[in-house]
Amino acid sequence: MPEKQHWQRAISRRRALALVGVGGAGTIAGCLGGDGGNGNGNGNGNGNDSGNGNDSGNGNGNDSSGEDALEEYYGGEAEEVEQEFDADYEQWSEANLPDATTPYDGEYILNPYHSSWNAGDLQELGYEYLSVYHTGDGEYIPRVADDWSIDEETLETEITLSSDYGWSNGDPVTAADFETAMRLSAYMEMGLETYINPDEGITAEDDTTLVLQPREDYQGLESSFWENQFAETILNVSEAQYGGFVEEFADTDSDEEISNIQGNIIEFAPEWNQAMYSGPFMWIEANEEYADRVPNQNHPVAQDWELYLRTGQYDGEEGLRSEDASWAHNTAITADLPDIYESPPVSYSGQTFALLFGPQDQYIVEEPDVRKAIAYAIDCQNLVDTVAPSTPVDTYSAGVDIGYIENFVAEDALEAMTDYSVRDTDRAQELLEGVGFSLDDGTWYTPEDEEWQLEFPHGDWFPDHGEIINNNLTEFGISSERTSNAMGTWQSEYGDTLEYDISVHLNYGMARQYHPLPDFEEELFDADRAAVTGTEILSEEVEVPEVGNPEGDTITVNFREALDNMAVAGGEDELMEIATRVAWAHNQLLPNLMIYPWSEHYWVDAANWNFDVESDDWLTSNRIAHYMLQNGISQT
């Protein structure tokens, strides 16, 4: 693999902390935990981490050689954008979202690199995608992209854009906007820079033609893996507002200057009325009481809608129970909601709630059967039924998001995988006794005849989850010292330092790239808590029973070699063969590292909306905006 270029050293998570302060870490990672901590995937395909940052943090305070030029380019600050909209929008149908906040006081800063960037519904309602992935069909559905073609030899990709999309101020969406978005993503080290030289490999040939050329070293990438590097690019920056930053990067090769430009980008702070919107909705009013968003009249689908969104009046659960809210997303399941909501579908968010194994307990590290026993002692089905009813339980624990695992892992292997989600205390006891543990008067003792006690710290996003798991372990005789901490505290004191025996978290992985390679890469080789390079629970090379036969002879799986081969697989069959071996090894060695998809439910007023609760089109995304785009949903 080639050496990273200078811009690739740029904005690692820890580097971002130095630039913006600890408070901004979560949003730099592309996620903000709000409304009880339901983290939102950012849709850029980059691996998300803790997602707890909510404060803006301070800038780096450095003087920049490019700072004067940037101030000149932006006039020192972002200016209010004159939007195009129907001033009589209040004659339309009003849809109330149960969100008591408005952006009036500057709470929302619409710069995806800023430390106060709030992704969530803001980006899904306000910005459009090149395409979106349908996990059920295993294919991309066009949005701004009409089509693309990929050269079989060089992977040079020509993307043809629709000319029907426009920004909320009336400007057309062009290839130059996507060039800006992709180049900035590369300069800010959000993933694409690994495969493309941002100075040379991303080019707007004309208004509707975008050409991507991977680095020479990566022209052998497996085609679907290459495709998912760019296919779901979200257009949340425009050439008009962010093109100056691209010019700044292109004009320098000094590490210090690059760092300063990155700091300037992070600090750029356009508010709700200073942003351009490429998606179906745009903000056009915000005051101390409420905020309104109306359909973008330059969006080819939304321009036909006659409804507007109002927030600021109802808290989440209060609004749902009173029947005043029209729909809600990212809201935990609550009991006894009004009947008008019927049974809205569940969404996948590209995240998974997971049981994590830490490196502190020698038996957890050294004995796969101990990890399996812990998994069997937990009633995962009851846990999910309690905290997220109607959400599917991951019966595979195979390292690939269950939303699309069947596209990449052989069916016979999936059928033979051990299902740890069903509680089986007899099997758990058998496994522990098999490695020398003993049960005495309801308490488990180690092979050294010491009472076995696990340290179980977790973040406060998961109070019920932690309590259920702790109760299950206690009932089984495993002493568990559970502590619930503010998520930021958990991340700094336990997550970053790996000071835990077990924990729970959102196992973000790279799931929104819809491919097994980034999922496995994050699970096994990520810098933080990955099983090989983080906790070091697994070696790079492992032995497991032969694929499809848990009682069969052992085979050797070299994770690094397998992932490297996966990246350059010659076709779907070869990719599936490699992914199946890795998924099987994950299932045998890392039980319950995936428990259920972190499902962010839609609550839709089914009585007043033509919402097809039987449709699975919501699988295109984890946001209601995409369901609306696919189905033309409107109020009845």
C-alpha cells in the first residue's frame, strides 16, 4: 500500500481534539448523541467513534497563513442566504415534529466539520445524496446521480448527474459541488483520501459530469468496495460556500499550513439561515417559539409537496402521547403510544448495539469459551424486547451488519453459525467448567479458586441495557461491578484506555459503507477497541472450526491477509468466499459483539399520512426523508 500523503495525516480523532477541544470530539467523528443518546450515523461512510460531543469547544487559536485569504473570501463570516420559497407556506399542511428546540439561538451550526455540527435529521432533511443504498435489494438507488460507469482496468469512474436538482437559493446542483464535498472529505481525512489523490483524482468535467480516478496502487480494488467509497456521498457543502477551502488546500503542501486550514474549516460557523440546502427541506423561519422548514422548491421531488415542518412546540414523548406530533425519528420505543401510530417500520442506522470484551480479565482474553459463556448468560432477546421492541436481534454476531450480511456471507455458513442471542445457562455452565471454573453456592470461581468478578462500566446512553445484562450475569453467578458514567467520562476513562472487562456501546463500525471489508476492518484493526489492534483479544491469525461445521476440524484464518485479499477480490464469488471465512471466525470467537441494530424508529401518524407500514422501502436509509422521497408520502 502507498505511503499516505501529507493531507492524510490531517484530522484523526485525537488530532481533532487538539484543534477543537474535547467537547467537539463526537461531532468531528460525525455523530451527536442527543435525545437520550441515540447516536446518528453521518452518512459519509467514515467510521464513527464515541459520538458524545455536544459542546462546541474552542478553536486552535493558531495564526494561519491562509487565514487572511479565507476572511477575504467569506467577508470574515458567513452571510445570510436568500432562499427561494412560497411565503404563504402556512396554507399548506402542518407536520409537527416532537422536538422542543429551534435553531434561533445559534444552537445549530450547519458546517459538517464544525464541532457543533448536529447530524441527525438535520442533514437527512436538509441535504441530498449522490445515491442511497437499499439494504434489502443490495443495490444503490439514484438520487442526484443518474448513473455511473466504472472502467474495469483502472476503476476510473464517470458519474453523470441529474440536472434537476437545485440548492435552496436557486443555484443548480453541479458536479463542482460534489467535487468540493469529496475533496474536502479527503483533505479532512474522512476516508476517501486513502484511495484518491484529492488534488488530481476528483474532477468536475462539466456541470453534470464528475470523474473519479483512484490512486494507481488501488486500481485493483474489488469493484463493489470501490463503488461504496463514493456512492452515498451526501451533499452538505456547496462549491459556492466551501470552494475557497479547497483552493487553500490545493495551494499548499506545508503540514503546518494544512493543519491551520483544517482548524479554520472546523471553526467556520454558518447558522441555519446562512446555509444552502440541497435536500428536500430548508429552514426559512426560526424564533424563540418555533422553527419552520419548507420543501425545497428546487428539489425535483419535494417541490410538489404542500406541507411544512414545525418544531419547537412539543417535547418528544409528550408530543407523541398527546397526538400533537405528526412523526418522530430517533425516539426510543415507549409503551402505550396513541393508536394512531399503529406499527411504523424500524430503521437501520448503520450502527449496532454490542457487548464489548475488554483486555483486563485474563480468562476473557485467553479463552474463547469464557466469552461464549458470558454471551450465553445474557438474555439478548429479552433485552431487545425491553429496550427496543420490534427490533430484530442479531443471530449471527458475525462482524457484518445484519441489514446486508446475506449479500456477502454464504447462506449455509449463516445457517450453521452459533446463535448466542438465546440465553442458555446450561451451555454457559458447561463452557466455564470446561476451562476450569467452578460453581459454588451460586457463585463462579476461577481455576485459581478465586471469586470471579467482572468490571462493567458503561456510558449513560445505556442504563436499561446495562441493568438487564448485569442482572443476567448476577443471576447466573458471575459477580459484576457495574457503573454507569456520563458518556464523555466513559469514553475518556474506560473506552479510550480499555479499562474494562466487559462494556456495551454502539459498535459503529463502517456499516454505512454497506460492505463487509470496512465492517471487518473496524471490528478487527481499528485504532481504538478493535479485537486485534485494540484490545488484542484476537491474534492476527486464528484457528477456528471449519466453516459451516462447529464440530469439525480446525482451519487457520489470517485476518490481515483475508481483508487485504477482500479488497482486491476478483468478483462476487471470491468476495463471498473470503467474507464468509472471516464472518465465521468472528462468530466463533467474538460472541455478542453485535446484539441488535441500533434501530432508530419512525413514529408516524398512520391515520393522517399515507404511510405504508408494510413497505420495506425504509431500508434505503435510516431517515424518514428517504422514505418520503421513494414513496411521495403526504398527509391524507
